[in-house]
Amino acid sequence: MEQKRRTRIVDLLKTSEIGQQTNVKGWVRTKRGNKHVNFIALNDGSCIHNLQIVVDVPNFDEELLKRITTGASVSIIGEICESTGSGQKVEIQAKEIEILGDCDVDKYPLQPKKHSLEFLREIAHLRFRTNTFGAIARVRHSMIFAVHEFFTKKGFLNIHTPIITASDAEGAGEMFKVTTLDLDNTPKTEEGQIDYSKDFFGKATNLTVSGQLEGELAALAMGEIYTFGPTFRAENSNTTRHLSEFWMIEPEMAFYNLDDNMDLAEEFLKYLIKYALDNCSDDLKFLSQRLQEEEKNKKADERSMELIEKLEFVLAHDFIRLTYSEAIDILKNSKPNKKGKFKYPITGFGSDLQSEHERFLVEKHFKKPVILTDYPKDIKAFYMKLNDDGNTVRAMDVLFPQIGEIIGGSQREDSLEKLTGRMKEMDIPEEEMWWYLDTRRFGSVEHSGFGLGFERMMLFVTGMGNIRDVIPFPRAPKTAEF
């Protein structure tokens, strides 16, 4: 085959160079036709759309054409022609065809038919080749780029925080241990405990659950920073909302109070959504149609809001801001609570809000995204700034339709005395956190930050229902394939 520079399908479909010769390469989605003409639907991953290749059968070797099956990879040189079919303006009249890689079609699991998402999770090494997962991968890339663009435009520095850590930022205790000790013959102390002084780092270490604490160290010198890295939780949870390995975006800002923090979170979320609408329209249209098809047998009031309409809904509204106490009053007096419809009834101040409560506030009561503030200190982390009432902290959670909490953050406690007091209450040893406490000893300032679970954002932007479908290779209990 004559060597010619490859053109991506996404670029070809925009071209007006009718009559020009071009070279396309990709994977065959389908082949149909008769003894006179074949039509190949070719996709190279650059966009949701396939390119139609028209093959005049008499011009090609019969054995070659038999090898063009679903899943095979091919290189085609041909002429760009106006398409006579609907859907796209150009197609390729094939002049030369080369099979780059044959596909054993009898064993190929991605036949041209509808496959369940559960089945596709079992073949995650191939699911990128489907329209759904190709679209998700492209949207995910765009969202990653938009995160970095947003913070770079605002003058933030990207900081790489450690993946291996000796601290537990959330106090959750459900962490993956990192060790080089021989698990069949672990060294023990005189008390019979594992002797971590013999381990690689000389102490017990884990995979991080958050880059926040180290992020604060950087912010209290550099001003405004953000982290974007993998985080890990060893929580034995098999829900559609939990992963064992996921990505977190965590900005930390010196000289920011809670109001500044809320302003930034709202601006950030709207920036990401607008970027998706502006740059991923074809993929979002496809994902919207997929969702509507999936929910067509549901009752009208059980169906999700149309995807693009839902994204525009967030852009169109200022987020409602109210305190946890105000939210509890609304929920306590709501019809679902009074009629026993909530799985977790709201009894009053101190109730831990569940997804059903968060979604009620957003979808039924306010019909807008909501930011809740000033939670009881007993249900929040040690580092959140104590309010003057002594009972609540300067926390904030951003609540979205269909997702519930999408961002969690707070103004951080800048008083050394109050911070050490909270640590005593929660049995967090000061000697292990000496480096964190030093930032309050040496020029402490008002500062704030938040965390956005990237996969939760991806669920919202793509309309997918299971978090394992918005990360390329999900890690969850009993799931570490690929």
C-alpha cells in the first residue's frame, strides 16, 4: 500500500476537500453489503461517529474482503466523496485496503448488538471500543484538561502530594497498608504487635485517602494550590457510588474564608460543566440518547432529567446557600419525613444527612443546587474551623441533583489551641501530626479548601448510573482485573 499520512476520522468528517485522496486507519464496527458493493463503518476513537467506507467488491480480492470483520483493524486509502446517505457529509471510496490486524470474529465478545454495562465491566480491556465508553473516555479527558485550565487561569499551583502516607486525613481508618514485611513471618514487638520499625519506612504507612493535609502545607506558603491525584479507601462497599481507587481534586487557599470557598466551588463546577457543553457536544448528545433509551420503560416521575438540560440547569442557577440547621428544619417538616418515606428519618440537629435528604433539598424543595454550611462538629473532621457557638464547624457541602454531595470542604481551623483541643477530643495523637501543627505555630492564617471526587463529577456530566463505568479500570472489593 502506498504510504500516505493518516487522517483522523474526527478531522475527515469536518473536511470539505471533496475529491482528495486520504488514508484512514481504525477498527471495523460493521460491514454490510452485497456482491457488488460493501459498506464498512470504521471508527478510530477520535470521535463518536463512524466513517463510512464504500468498497466496490469486484475491485478487491475476495479473500481480503472476507477478513474485514467486526473488530478487525484496517488501513484504507481512498477518495473523499460527498455522502449520499444521511448523518454525515463525507464518505471514502476505497482504492486500497490493508488488513492491519485480523479479528477472530467467533471469539470476539463485542458483536454489533446491545451489551449490558455489567457484561462490559467483565471485558473492560475492550469496552473502550464501544460508543458509550469511547464517549466517556473523551469526556473524561476534557474534564481533566478543564480542571487544570481553570486553576491555572486563576493562578493556582498544582502540587503533587504523596500517595504513600503515615497520616489518615479523614480519621476513617479504612486504609490500604503499604509494607515490604514478609507477611508469612512478620517481626513482632515484645507486646506481640507488628514491629513496623523493621518495615521499609520504619513506621506504619498507607495509601492516601486525601492530599489535603499536605496541600495545606503548600498553601500556607504559596497562597493558592490544588492537588489532582489518586486516593484510596479500603471500605468494603459495593454500591454504585463507591470505588477503592479514585481521583480527587483538592484546592487549598490561604486568606480564604468560608464564603470565598463557596464562591470558588460554585465557579469551578460551573466552569467544568460549561467546558463539557462547549467541547463535548457530540458525545453528550449520544450519552443523553443512551440514558433516555435505558429509562424509556420507567414512569415519567422516575426518569432522570435529560442530560444536557440537567447540565444547563446547573449553569442557569445561583446555588442556594443555607445552614445545616435550616436544612434539618426543612427536612424534619417535609412530607416524606412526616409520612415515613425517608429510609433514614430526620429526628433533629445531629442527624447525619444521607443522599436521599440531599437530593430532596435539591430536586424537590429548592429545585436548584444547594450549598449546606455549619454542620455539627461531631459529624465532621478535626481540621474544620470551630464556630463561636462551640457546637458547629465552618463546613460546606455542595449538593447536586441525582448525585447528592459532589463537593465537601471547609474553612480550616487556624487556631493552634482549638485544633489541638479537637484532636484530643477525637484521639488523634499530636506527636504524629507535629508537622501539621507547625503551620499553626509559625504564621497561621485564615485558610480554606475543598475536595471534588472526580468520578462523582464524571457521573454527573455523563449521566451514567454506576461509578465503575466512569473510570477506565475500576478498583472495588474483589475487583482488580486488568
